[in-house]
Amino acid sequence: MPHYFVERAMHVGDEVVLRGGDARHVLRVLRLARGDWLKLSDGQGKTFRAEIIATATTHLTARITEECASRQGTPPPLLAIAIIKHDRTEAIIQKAVELGIQRIVPFSSARTIPTFAAGIKDAKQVRWQRIAEEAAKQSGLPFQPKVDPPSTFEALMAIASTTELSLLFWESERTQPISQLASALKSAAQKLVIIGPEGGFAPEEIARAQAHGVRTVSLGPQILRVETAAVAALAVIQFLSGNFEIET
């Protein structure tokens, strides 16, 4: 069932009007009509089933008939990703949201390629946000995801210092596999996952992170591309956190 965000509080019995790109997608791409069904989310965790009751050239009206049950898992982590080539950053954003991530913080580090960080203009930021929202619709995420403006490593450390559990994936970590942190991941109300650039983190950045209470962890002995490491890390964390369980 197609899924769209509506930036307002909704209740059973309400009539909701969709306009703009969402209406065009429903009417012209999916070719839905009166009597067909949609899912509408408020972006804050609630999703509703709604019946299309009227259509026009530029908009449609749907009536909310019921609230959909949603499983209450543990809070997903905030993802901080070092800025890499933009098409690969876009792939990380898309897959991260499909895995349930609600907030993504792109950042520059000592080994970030300068042209990648310098090339982020307002249009790129808008594109990243649109990719995140489309991924949320596709995967049925009831929360509207947010991609923050590009940040710095120092600003990221300020976030890490106030987060209950902050994890930095580091290829030189030899004693702390992510598999040993299942209990901590399930109990932590706030989690931060940090993924570095192609060249990895500089030694002084690792020391700085550890001084801020960040735990370095390993995904195993193999060296992974940044986008592979991000998806693998998030999938493992969401699994260990209990967010892939099926309700019976």
C-alpha cells in the first residue's frame, strides 16, 4: 500500500487532502482512484489507513479509517557518516533510512577529500533530504527522517559526549567486536554510530573520540568500503537491538 507523510496531527475520521508531488504520484503514476487505499504517517511515529474519497486534477481527499499498529522497538541510532563521493553518500542515506534510521549527520574529518565537502550546496542538502524521505515512504517508516547540514568532527564530538552509547567503527580495533554489545544496544535510549571516510580516521581523531567516551568497535577482519561498512554496521546494530524481530 503506498505510503505518504502528512505534516499534521491525524485522527480516525479525519479527511486529509494530498497536493503537489504526492498527489501527482497517486493520480498519475499509480493511477489510484476513489475507493483505493493509502497509508498516511504524521512523521512522528503514527501511521493510518485512509480511503480515497475524492480526486481532482491537482489533489485528492482521503478519509482516515483506522490507526495502524506499530511495533515499539528500541530507539534506532543516530548515524554520523564522513562525507564521501556524493553518489555514494546518497546510497548510504537511502539504505540507512530503509534500515530504520531517523537522523543522519554528514561530517568532515581529517581525511575527508576536500572537494567532496566543499561541493555540498543547498541543492545537494535538499536532494539528500528528499532521498531520505522517499526511502522512508518506500520502507513504511512512520517517522520523517532528517539529514542534518554538514558538520565537523569537533561538532560531532559534542554530540557524542552527551549520547548514552557512542560507537565508532575502526578498522584497527582488535578487542571489541560489535557482537559483544547486544545488551548495551538494547538498553541504551540514545545511540550514535560513527562511520569514517575512505582513508579511515587519523590517530588523533581516534584519541579525541575515546576522550569523549566513544567506544571503538570492529565489524571483523575484512576491510570494507565506506558504504558497505555503514549498511553492515546499521543492520547488525538494528538486529542486536531487537528491531528486526517479528511480532507474533
